Amino acid sequence: MKGTKYIYTPDKKLVEIINEGDHRAFEELFNRYKEKLYHHAYRMIPDTEICNDIIQDTFLAVWAKHETWTVEDSALPYLYQSVRNKILNHLSRQEVSNRYIDSFQHLVQSGQCYTEEKVLEKELLKLIEAGKSGLAPRTREIFELNREQHLSYKEIGKKLDISEKTAKKQVHNALKYLRSKLTSFLFSLLFYFFLVF
């Protein structure tokens, strides 16, 4: 039957077959461990979308090196570690970004931005505005209510007659989109502030 060819194949042998480029063997590996990896990821970061993204990235990374990938016995320890590392990287990037944003907002609000910082501030604001223009109108409205008018998800839900969960998801989607557009600039700017201050 389709999809069951390798169902009883041990991991070590399955990986050897994957080494040869067998997509059905790779699909079996994915189906075998995706739920365990999801629960493992969700314990560390309870966000369904982020967990699914990380699991997909983990398997994409495996396939990218499928010709040379090896396991001792079970593939699960490797996959667990890979998911854990990706989650820690995600949390680290998020923490750095949040720290940067907090520092930047503090500089602006306290009037400590001088000529160079003003230029960088203007550039960042232009990039954010350009990024926001790529958002769906409703997503952009929810994002601005949360991040610029500082309304909670609950308050946004009441204001726009949507669920708190929907508001949170829309903000998450907006941040994910903007982060992809701004990552390189944010980190170069953060590095600059570390040097200056």
C-alpha cells in the first residue's frame, strides 16, 4: 500500500535509504516523528505556528544533507536536539530584537537620539512603513493598534469585534512578516548601538 512501504523499517536502515534520495522513506520518517517533535517543541514554546515552522525547518535541514546524514540507532535524539536548537535560536533572536526595540524606543522617548541616530531612526521608520504596506489592511490595523497604540489583544478584540485569539494571531503574522523584511537592518543597527552606547 502507498505510504506503508517503510512503516516497519528501523530508523538506521530508513536513514540509509534516505541517503539514496528516497522520498517515500523521508516521508515515513516525517510521519513517524512529527507529532512527538511537535509536543517536544510546544513544551518549550507554546505557539502552534512557530512549532510547525520549526519542525518543517528541521526536516528541510535533514533533507538538505540527506546524502551524508547518519544516525547511531534511532533518529529521534538527533531530531529532538535539532528542534531544541532551532527553538533556542528563535528565542534568542526574539530576545535580541525585543531588547533592541526597547532600547531604541527609550532613546527616542528620552531625547537621546543625536544626528547619526536620527538618521538611523528615520531609515528604520521608513523600512517599517514600507514593510507594513505589504500587510493585509486588517492585519496592519490590528498590528498598529497593538504596537503603536498599545492596546491589548482583548481590547483589540472588543474594538474590532474579533476574538482575542484572532488578534494575537494577526499580530504574530505581522511580526513574522516584518521580521523577515527587517532582520538584517535590525541587527546592524543593534550592533551600532552597542558600539556607541
